[in-house]
Amino acid sequence: MAKALLEHLWTERKESVLIALDLIKYYYKEEKSNETQSDTVTIQAKLDKANSRLTNLIAMRADGEISKDEYQAMRSPVDEEIKKLQKALDEIPQEKAIRKDWI
């Protein structure tokens, strides 16, 4: 009886299955997007920390706390880290637009 009722009511099976597949694909990508957002937040935090370190080095040099040679030796690794983090941040794929044609 239930089977007969469903067959009678569920007339557009193909369209329903396609919508279900679109939903599965969308939410599978959304899960990956959340990982990407987490990566972005982590990298951005590291980048902010490296920029803060650079600002502190500049202030120490300006105040005469460290010599020019010490400043150069300490700044090079910080500059490299900033470049590496910025490149990693730029390589993270941007979140794709949400598909609303199935809603």
C-alpha cells in the first residue's frame, strides 16, 4: 500500500534524484570550504604574528637597541616567512559562489 502511494505521489523522480545529487555535491564541497577557511585563519594569524615581529624589529632598530647588522640578520628570516605565508594565503582557493538554482 505504501509503495503504491509513493509511486502515485512521487511523479518527478528523476528531478528529485538530481536535486538530491546537487545537494550532496554542494555540501561535500562546503565541508572542504570549511577546511579552507580554517587554513586561511591559521595562515593569517601566523602572518599577523610575523608582521608584528617585523614591526618590533624596526622599533628596536629605531630606538638603537640593536645594531644595523643585528637588524639585517634578524629581518631576513622574518621577511622570508612573510613572503612564504603570503604566498600560501594567495594559493588558497577562494570560496565558490553558492548555487541556489535547486532551492
